[in-house]
Amino acid sequence: GFRAMAAAAAGGAEPGVGGPHTHNPLARKLHKILETRLDSDKDMLEALKALSVFFTENSLRTRRNLRGDIERRSLSINEEFVRVFKEVKEDLESVHEDVQAMSACCQDMTSRLKFAKEQTQDLITKTTKLQSENIVEYSSEPCTPPSQNWLRRQRNLGCHFLEQLY
């Protein structure tokens, strides 16, 4: 078959007879290529599929231009990657600026809260002190029942108020 013809062209030996130990470099290369299992080499299959997209004609001109075509295609892919990555970088810089602004705002609020807490603490201390003084004052005075005059006035006021309602 094909292997026998390739081996004969490379050095006249059957692939199984001379094997990879043949001294002819062309025979070794052909033997290596023939031993390659393309159906199990996924990377090679993917590369061939990608190549088949733009390498549609097998002519001398297209084979000569193949390297340039691949390099131009690679350059185009890299330029697109750079363009997209630049957009991502700009978006990240914008997010970074927003986070810095939020951080500054939080620091400002923290300092305001600290100041308010200090002021509040002073007020609480003063209020507690005044309350303790008032408690002492109230507890030191004896409790006296309301006078009879005061009670009479309250009753009279209540009656006048009720008269005005009806």
C-alpha cells in the first residue's frame, strides 16, 4: 500500500523491516509521519480544522503564502485581543476610581461619626451628672401634701372648665 511505496521512495525498505533505525533521514521522517495517529491527536485535529478555514486551495501560490497568511491572522487576533483588553483595563480603572471615591466618603463619614460620638459622650456625661444632682435635691426635700387652698382652686377651675364645655 501507501506505506510500502513511501518506504521504497525513502530508501527501498518496508516500514516494518528497516524501522526507525534506518540511516536515511528521509526514511526516518516518513516513518515518523506514517506512525502518527491523527485521529487520536486532538491538538493536531484542532489545528487542521483552524487551517482549513482559510487554506482552501492547495496550490503552489497558497502554500508559499501560508506562513504570511498565518502570521497576518495571528496578528489580527492579537490586535483584537489588545483592543478588548484595553476596554477591560479602562473599565477596571473606572471601577478603581469609584472605589477610591467611596473609600474617601467612608473615611469622611467615619470621622464625622467619631466627632459626633465624642460630642454625644460629653452630653451624656453632663446629663448623667445633672440627673444625679437633681435626684439628690428631690430626695433631700420633704414631701408635703398639697394645701387645701390649692385643692379648692383646682376643683373650681375644673368646674368652670366643665361649665364652658356644656
